[in-house]
Amino acid sequence: MTRKKSTDYSDITPDALRKLIRKGSITSPTSGMCNGYAQANLVVLPKDKAFDFLLFAMRNPKACPLLEVTDPGSRELTYMAKNADIATDIPKYRVYENGELTGEYTDVSMLWRDDLVSFIIGCSFSFEWELINADIPVRHIEENCNVPMYNTNIECERAGAFHGNMVVSMRPIPYDLVSKAVLVTGAMPRVHGAPIHIGSPKAIGIRSIDAPDYGDPVTIKKNEVPVFWPCGVTPQAVVMASKPEFCITHSPGHMFVTDIKNVNLKY
Amino acid sequence: MTRKKSTDYSDITPDALRKLIRKGSITSPTSGMCNGYAQANLVVLPKDKAFDFLLFAMRNPKACPLLEVTDPGSRELTYMAKNADIATDIPKYRVYENGELTGEYTDVSMLWRDDLVSFIIGCSFSFEWELINADIPVRHIEENCNVPMYNTNIECERAGAFHGNMVVSMRPIPYDLVSKAVLVTGAMPRVHGAPIHIGSPKAIGIRSIDAPDYGDPVTIKKNEVPVFWPCGVTPQAVVMASKPEFCITHSPGHMFVTDIKNVNLKY
């Protein structure tokens, strides 16, 4: 998820933002838009893969926290947004066929099929909002780059065709704020929840903290410890590795903006 | 769920208990057995209904908190119990065909099919254990009867063939302990979580608090308020109403005893 400053749309409502995206007026990353509202990852799969993916998410709720799952074929959401159209309301989509990226689109309505099930998945933007509110520094935001993400040796629980290791994101936290960071994010299990690991990158199979597998490296200060959270890249990586015949996702950083405030994901 | 005193098996391990059940040595309700360990509801459905039921549970996590879902055909569990056999380790099962109860069995291995998916669902026994630990009275245990349960006007979120209203259980709580009861159970979302309603039975469509739709009436004292929790009878009622071609459940009160301590369902 790229996180570029985008102050223009910080104060409009999610509904208004989605209308602008639907018209094609916004095709950029959504970071900083609709301040306070949860943004979400999207994975769209044919019905014949949907049971296994739902099972995968159920068994790996930290890496793959489901916020909503649609009925097969439906482009509407019921809980996370009203009057939304999944096929048009994200600024940029990626389409994969048999695991290969075959195109990027600003609208996938012409590719829609009656057997598609959409999975709306929680995103760490929501807990970063809470961390900042609680005066806990979020380094990659301070340094205006992407969060560093790493492949690990932590195996996800398999479900049918879907299996693989967890991808984690890392935020350096001052020692005296680690417990607070655990409590703040632990209260938000619908957006990844508490850290999966605190302290030793090696213990979870990370060779070099300075060379993330995705995103950008960030500064770790002397009084800070690297803290690792389950990352929403995990389900995408797991789905791609299984090479489904057809799959649509959001394009990195181009998220679905919901009607739900981050603070309401705590309850 | 009947809750008769059964002190004989209160201190043995879940694994030892399940072996006795498997041999046919125990066919009685499980209340009071393996103190401190979570007991669970069972719903078994053919794969062709499993996606919709998983979706129903995902959309109604308070009434239908899933603890584990098996791979199709598998009689083994991975997370909630080791060396368990779903088809033999519950003291009494019910079998339904097209929504009609067609038999009770102490072993369903001869009825097992390769397309069956088992859903292990959290049970209020776990949070009652925590309430009692926290010195909050649980009336139906004091009065040695079933918890009172009621049909309500609270609609569950529909998923495919599965829809219906929520069934709730009621426990009278002294006014000065209501907040504590909310906090204790709210910390356990995997076993129904916080109350769904506090105070007015009428507001949720209950006509007479003295005439529960299932279970037994209990005394509500002068300084107490009726507190309502989502009930595990909801998914069973919803499944039966959809008249699946084939379905196995536990028999009321005859639960699956897991290897997981109640206290660990908080984390």
C-alpha cells in the first residue's frame, strides 16, 4: 500500500469519494482520503474457489480479517458501505488469470461474472489511525514511504488449495510504548489485531530488517524495537500462489473506502 | 443445553473423556465434565450447503461463533482437539433428513459421507464459567435447570438459504454487576461475546419473560435486570428451517468437549 499525502479528499464523505472514483475523476492511491473511515483490501474469486478462501480466512483471521463477503454475483455491499458498486468504486484494479497479472483497470464492470464472490478484508490503515491518535509514532508515515513488509517462516493454516507463509508489516516502537501498542491494536481484531511478533526478526525467518520483501525500509532508533503485525498482503500472496483461473484485486494502495469509521471496528 | 450436576468426570482430561465417550461408556449430557475446558456445539452439513452456512456464520458471528470448520469429509479436528473423532466423540447425536429428525445415535460413523463439513460452534458454557469466576451469579445454575431461551424479532443477516431470527438466552443480573457482566463476556467474542440486549424483553419481541420458548423459566429478583445474549440455538434453528437434505448435530446438552481452556478463548 503506497501512502502518498493526498489532502484534497481528506474531509469528504466515503459516499462522495466513491461517486468521484466511479465517474473516473480519481484514479490515484486512497491514502489520506476520507479521514477516520476504514479502507479495505479486495479479493474477488469465482464461487468454486470461494468456500476454500472463506475457510482460509476463517482459519487465519489475523492475516485475513474479513469485513464482508458478498453473495455470489452481487456487486453491492450490505454492511461496510451503502450504494457502493464493487466493480467501479476502487480507483485501480488488478486482474489475474491463472495467477498471471493480465491487466490494470479503473473499472471492472465489463469483466464481471455471475459467479464472482467479493471478499472485503481489513487493512492496517485503520489501526495506524488509532496508534497515531494514541500518540504512538508510525515511522513510515513520518518518513512518507511505504510500510516495510517481510516474508516469514510462520505457516498459515491451509484450506483446500490455499496455503503459504504469513507476510508481516513492521513498525519500530519505543520500548516504553510497546505494551500500549499491543493493547491499542489488540482491541482491533477486525483489522489484524495485536502484533504477531515483537523483537527478533530472525526468530520469524527475516534475514535482513533493512531489506524488506515489499515496501520500503524505515529507520529503527536506538530506543526502539521492531514490532511485527500480520499483513493483508498474506491473502493476496496465498491466492496468487494457488493460480486461480480468474481473480480481481485492488491495485496496491488503491483501496476500497468504506462507510465505517475506524473507531467502530473496535466494537 | 441441559445442565445436570455430573461431578464424576469433572477432573479428567478432555482426551480421556472423549475416549470414554467413543467406547460408549458415557452417553449422558456433558455439563460439569472436564472443568475449565470449552464445550462446543456441532453442525454437520453436506459440502453443497457449507459455503452458505459459513457465510451465514461470518455474517452472524455473535449468534454463530465458529471455533473450527473441517475440511470436507474429515472427521478430525486440527485446532480445538487432538486425536478426536467428530463422528464418535459426542455422547449423543441427532440426524435430520429434509428438516425432519430421523434418529438419535451415540455414534454416527456408519452415516458418515465424504462430502460432510463439520462446524464446531462456541457455547455459552464457556462464558458462564468466566461469569462465575468473576462472582457474577448465574441463576439457572443456582436453580439447577436449563437456561431460559427466547425467540426474538432480531433478524439475522441472510446467507443463501439460511435466514431467520436470533434466539437469545437470558440471565438475570444484579444492577450493580451489569457493566461487569458486559465486560467479562464482551472479552469472549468467540463464545457469543457481550449481551445483545439489556432490560426490555418487549423491545426484542419477547411477550412473556416467564414463558421461555426453550429451556426453563428462572427467578428474576427485585434488584436484577434481564440480560440477553445471542444463543447457539440460533444456527440450529436456522439450519433446520432451511430443511437441508442431510444434517447431523449434537443432541441438546450433549456437547463436544474440546482441548481448549475457556480462559484461552479470550485471546
